Amino acid sequence: MPQYDYDLFVLGAGSGGTRASRVAAAHGARVAVAEEYRVGGTCVIRGCVPKKLLVYGAHFAEDLRDAQHFGWDVPSPCSFSWRRLRDNVLREVDRINGAYTQTLETHKVDIIPQRAAVTGPNSVRLADGTEKTAERILVAVGAHPAIPECPGHEYGITSNEAFHLDEVPKRILIAGAGYIANEFAGIFHQFGAHVILANRSQDILRGYDEQIRDRLLQISTMKGIEFKFDAGFRGIEKLDDGCLKVSLANHDPVVVDCVMFATGRRPNTEGLGLDSAGVELDETGAVKVDGDNRSTCPSIYAIGDVTNRIQLTPVAIREGQAFADTVYGGKPTKVDYECVPAAVFSHPPLAGVGLTETQARQKLGSVKVYSSDFRPMKNVLAGRNERALYKMVCDGDTDRVVGIHMIGPDVPEIIQACAVAVKAGLTKADFDATVALHPSMAEELVLMR
């Protein structure tokens, strides 16, 4: 039997790779993980965690304006320090990075702070030229922001750089209309920037329920965020005063202080050497895997965004856990990709789980839709004319709830419990039989008619 340096060599110490490494080591495997940037990956270091902290900071802009209606005397205007928030957020990122690192060290996982590339079914080469062998290799290198190939694209930034800006730009154009684009549009707008969101198509947030995303578009426009649709990028020119002139298809050029690309993410497989082991990639560059996360090379597995299945941190963590339990724990486990909840931390946030109304009609035919369109109590007293919308999509034949979709304050906190209900196959009658919690926004879920 061949002797290897490790039982498992993991490429990438993000959320998925860290979980797989820790659990495999807990099962008794000899594990090493190579990470060229920082332990924690995109989510912890330059993704959802620091982004959510910025969202919290941005919410104070409206909360402080509303406070006077609740009896608080707040200076107007209030002063805001972007650098203080930025530095506090980065300090918290450092803390979490340390916690992730300590977790791996506690489980005796060897952390190698270098890039590693595959050189064969059981071997990798580190950046310093060192070769390591392993019985199995797990690819968990994630994805990176996609940048359009247009003249002057080098003048733009991505979400990676947004967390390190020295100041909030007075005018920013965000390219894209997915969750990253809409989240940062809300963040920068609340911090005082004029935000232009430019998208090459006519839709925002494809995949979310149409009514919910239309409501976000309506509210965002009312707040002052500017949208340009059918606006493909043609180029960016840097002017003498340092401003950026952006040329867009079907629109007049615009001049801004910053351009941010939020035009999707691509798997980090380029230059990884996977072809040397016969690992097949799909047309997006993602690793092809089976239900057990195994690639076309029997000794190489892949999890997380590099497989381009569902690009969400909790999914990568589930995949890492399932891999380690299956291969090293004697507990065969497959990830269930049905009813995965998702949220967009826009202003206001939206969230959903299960089938949208359109998807349900295409799949089931007979569908019943219930909704509640209301003004949250807090908004009423604050004089804020901003309405929430909750939707429940049901199978018309069985009454089973197949989807719940929401926009309004705190809906990401509510949708997690909704996901349990949808996954459990509860019916509209089950919701109706539940006593409402009053006064709350969530009570609308059991009062829909």
C-alpha cells in the first residue's frame, strides 16, 4: 500500500475546507490544508461576515432619522466616520480569522500558508516548490469576482477591495444586479453616496420571486438609488481629475468617483493543475462532482463554490461535513439541496425559500398564492412610507407550502424558521392553525387569507 505524507490534503481554508479539515482530523485522519491568503476564506475575510457588519452600520442612517419619532433627540445631521467603521470591521475579521486558525491547530491540522497546485491524483506542489502527497485531495478553493473584459476595467474595484476603501465615494457605479450589487448599493447609499446600479439585462436578482424583487426595485428607486438597465459595459476612462467616465450601451456616459464590479463569481480553478489528474471541469471552470463530492479522478474531491452548485457558505460547510463524515467517519452522508434558504441584505432585506410563484406554476400547474402587503408598525410611527410584502406559495392540490418569499425588516431572521416548515412539508392549514404572535411582523405568516 502506498505511503503518503497525509491522508487528506485540502486546497483552501475557507468555510468548506476548514470544516472538512477539522472533521476529518477529528475522525483520525492526518490532514494538511494549504491556504495562500487567510484562514476563513471569502465569507469570513472579505464576504458575508464583514458585509453584514457594514449593513448593520448602514442601518443606523435610517434608524437615527427615525429616532426622533420615538422620543429621542438626535443631532441632525449626525457625523459618520467610515474609517472607524471600516477599521472596527477589519479588526473583527482578524479575530474570526484567529478563531478559525486556532480551531484547525487544536485538531492538529497542518496549516500551510502557501498556494498549492495539483500535480497528480495523489500529489500537490506548494509555491515554494515542495511536493506533498496524500491519499485523497480535497479542492475547496472557492471562487473570485468576475470582471468584464472592457477597456479600462483595471480602474474598477470588486467587493474584495470595497472593505478597504479610504473613504466612501461621493458617486459610485455598481455593475451587476445580483445580491452583491444590491447589498453594496444599499450600504453605500446609506453612507451618503449617490449610487448608480447598471445591469446588462432588465432584471435584478434573477432567481428570486418576481414580486419581491420588483418591490425592492420600487423601494430602492424611491430612496434615490439610480438604475440603468440594458446597460452593458463598453469601457472606463480615467479623467484628468481622477474621476471615471463610464460608457454604457443604450445610455449616455456617466462620470463617477468609483466603479465596482459585482458581475458574478468564477471558480478558482485556473492554474490549479487539475488536468494533470484527469479532473474534468464544466463550461464555467467548475469542478464536476458526483453526489459524494468526488471528481472524475477517484482520489480527488471538491466542495463549495469551486463546484458552482449553490454558492452559499452554509452549503459549502454542509458539503465539507458530508465529505468528512462519509470518507473518514463511516457515516455516508449526502447534502440535500432542496429548500435552501437565501437572503439578500439589501435595504430593506429580502429572503426566500422553496419555489417562487413562477417556478411553482411551471412545476405544479395548480398553485395557490397568499400574500400580506403591509406597513410595519415601526415604519408607521416613524412616518416611513415603506411597505413589507410576504408571499406564501402553495400546491393547489395538496395545500402544501412549497415556497415563502418576503421583503421587509428582519425577514432574514424569519426565513430560517420558514425553511424548516417548507422542508417539513407543512400545509397552509398548519400555518392557519398556529396562534399569531402579536404584535409582530412574523404573525402575518399565519394570518394570510
